[in-house]
Amino acid sequence: MILKGGMVIKAIPTRYKGYHFRSRLEARWAVFFDTAKIKWEYEPQGYVVDGVPYLPDFHLPDLHCYFEVKGSSGYDLDLLQRFAREIKRLVVVAEGQIPDPDEGTCGEEIGLQVLYPANPEGWPDGIVHDMAWGYKDMFLRCDGCDRVVIMNEVYSSMKEACSCGDRHARLMPLSDALSAARAARFEHGAGV
């Protein structure tokens, strides 16, 4: 990560559950996924996108997406969009630190950017979503069926119900998982 003034701060490689994460931030997202009961695979396989090697951070099989952790805004959004287009799956980018659930659910630090490809897996042909959309989306859990989705909380509250059909179900932020991830501490020297 490069900060203002050109100072470079390196990520601390970290071990968690037998995996060697490239940064503590990635390890904290793994804690988030575990607490939220979201299945994850860390760096399952690499790809070549328009001649550029690319290794996604996480694959979330139940959500049919890849999840990329970025500590700052210095990344190639075009490459991620081309990757989404090529694999016909969502690519979710988490930029910055894990949000603090005590500071409100739509604060400035919240922001999963969801990249929708043309005709994502499972969507009918003819629907085109080849663009970046969904900044400030977040993980939400249905309090009726317990299903986790990635959606904008404002939109979900207008919708007022989960797609499970329970009229009284609400989509709620995963505050407990955010808190657990933010509170995660790793052994000193537990880096790779």
C-alpha cells in the first residue's frame, strides 16, 4: 500500500485456519465469512485475463462470486471488470478496512463494489449488466430464511422482504460478523 507522500507500508502476511493470507485484512475477511457462515475458498485458482495473470482472493461458491480484498483504491478496476465479463460471474471488491457496524450501515467506509458481467451465471440471456454498479452494497442476512445476499441496504429496505416469500422477513446487516472480523487478533509472528 502506498500512502500520501510516497511512503510504502507493506501488508503483514498472516496465518488463519491453516491458510497463509497475504495480509491481515484478507485474514479478517476470512473471519467475517466464518462468523457469517459463508463458504469460502482462498485463492482457489489463477486466471489469465487479456494476457494478464490474475489470482482472485476468495471464491464464495454459495454466492456464485469472487471476492477481492483491496486495502486502498490503487487497483485495476478494468481488469476486474474484464474478469467478471469473462467468467460470467459477479466480482465483489471490498476496498479499505472492514466496516464498523457501530458507525451505521451506510457510512463512508462501507462499500462493496459489485461488478456485474454480461449475462451472469444463472441469469436469462439478453440481460446485459456489463458495468460497475452497486458501490456501497453489503452482505445482508434474511431474518426469515437465514440466506445471505449481497445487496444495497437502502434498496433492500424499500423491497421490504426477502425473495424467500416471507412477507415479514427483513434483510439485516451482518453486524456480528463485522464485529468479529474487526476484533480478530492474530499471534505476533503468526505471519507467513
